[in-house]
Amino acid sequence: MAEAERPSPDIAETIFAALDALRSRVREAFGAARTEQGLRDENAKVLGKKGELTAILKQLGAVPGDRRRAIGERVNVVKQEVEADFERSLAAILRARRDADLHSRPFDLTLPGRPLAPIGHKHPVSIVREEMSDIFQSLGFAIHDGPEVELEENNFTKLGFPPDHPATDMQDSFWTTAGHLLRTHTSNVQIRAMSTHAPPMAFIAPGAVYRRDNDVTHSPMFHQVEGFLVDEHVTFADLKGVLTEFCQRLYGPGTPVRFRPSYFPFTEPSAEVDVGCVFCKGDAVRQATCAMCKRTGWIEILGSGMIHPVVLESCGIDAEKYTGFAFGIGVERVAFLRYGVPDIRMFFENDPRLLAQF
């Protein structure tokens, strides 16, 4: 038979065969896709406007009318199966990607390094407090802590304050409830330590204290380092030796130190301690105009004295056998003098232009 006389193949059977081949090819292509974009590209090759299934549908015009319904139904089934395969493959790819993220290293070692974020600065008050604590610890003092909300008897009564002392007035201290107040000094730690420890003892108590003061040289909240030593045969000479050594370590060897008689309810005898002005440094010309030492050449930095026998006895310590000394230093005052800050309130305003210098 001549070539032109051979019967043409059934178009409907050709379409059915193409749909079966397409179905098989789609399963393989979707299974081989390893990325979401790759899977979507394969899906577009089948269901897109120029996809293979669209091309097959364009052949329906040549199909006899009695076969079109069967082919249409088959096309819909294939389309639904392709869509279902796509969703399953996409879910598998997304799940694999999430599992890889969960089990991979928390950082990519191939990425370039990043500069470390700035870690901030120590506050100047913290710098001075830590330096002062280090000096006293090197001299044999341990650190003792106590509450900031204190009983009136620990803050005043056991320290020998008379009931009518100005510090006990409502206008000078922050009272919370009857019998409780924000401690006005860290001397409350002295009472707590001497009431619970047997001599000998040597402690310092750094911490925040509160008073109703607020001006250029005073703040309602500031910091103190209280120190005290109790033992047999402790004398004022021991106090002078410790504080002189402390001042010279803090301000430098050879710093002049002097003791002036003073009064505190909880020490007797008592003394104010001055150091040579760190600004004019004893120079006669500079001293004549130095506002910090008021042209005296000296700056007061702390109060001190021998612990009053009444304080020892109120804590259950035999004042006939033991003696001791105590001192209190304002941390802000030391920082104020060291760094030449003109207003003590600047320490608490959190201005980064000031804090970034430390």
C-alpha cells in the first residue's frame, strides 16, 4: 500500500498517550526538584500558559465529538494529580529547608567577620568605688553588705544619735514607715556587723545612701564607703596610719594628709581628714585663685574617729576590752575631685558625652 493510503492514527489515542507520558514525566521532574524555585519552574512547564498540558488541550478541536468528553475528563484528572504532586513536593522542600535550618550551625563560618558592638563604659562613680574597695581590701578589710531600707535603731539609736539630732528630722531623711527609713549612711552596716560578729573584725561597707539634699555638691542619692576596725588595743594612731596610706594610694605617693578635730555622734575623738588640694597642688600662685580648696591648699574628703563606747556596748561588745575606729567616705566627692566635674548631679544625668570619657 502506498504511503498516502495508510490510515492516520486515532487523535484521541494520541492525546491519551501524551497525557500518560506527561504524568510520568511530571512525577520524575517534581521528585528531582531540590529548591522551591526549581519546583515552580517545572510546574510552569506543565500548567503554565505555554505548558505541555495547555498544548495538549489545543488538540481537542481535531478530536471526534464522541471522544471529547472522555479526553476532557482525563485532562482534568491529570491536572488535579499534577497540582496535588506539586503541593506535596513543595511541602517536602519547605520541611527539608526548615530541618536544615534547625540542625545547621547557628552561624555561617563563610561569612565575613563583623566588628564587635561597643560594650559601653563603666560609670565614673563605679570606677572610684571599685578602686577604693581594692585599696582597703589590700589593707586587710573585708566587704560587708546591708539593707538600704533600715530600722531607725540601726541607723540612729545604736550609733549614739540623740533623739533630737537634726538627722532624725523628717526634713533631713527619707522615712518610709514608722521606724523605717532609707539609710542616711552605710554606718548601719557597722551596727549589723558588730551585732553578729565577734572581734577582731575589719570591714568596709560600700553602698548607696539617701538624704534630703540636692544642689551642686549634694545629691539625694549618693554612695559611701564606710569602714571600721574593732580589736584589742586599737588606737587613733592605727586610724591615722590606715587613712594616710589609703589617701596616698588613692591620690599618689607623697600626698599631704592632715586630721582636724571634729564631732560625730558615734565616734570620740573624731576628725575630718583633708588632703592637699589636687588642683593647685600647693603652688602658691595657683592656690591664691583656687576655688576648689577656697585658697586653703586643703580639701576635705572624709570623716573619721574612734568608735564611741556607747556604740560598742549597744552591739554587745565589751568596751573595756575592745576599741575600734570608723570612717566614712563619699564616693561622689572623691570622683568629683579626681575628674574635676563641676556639678555632682552630672554623675546621675546619664549624659553620654560625660560617660564616654571613662
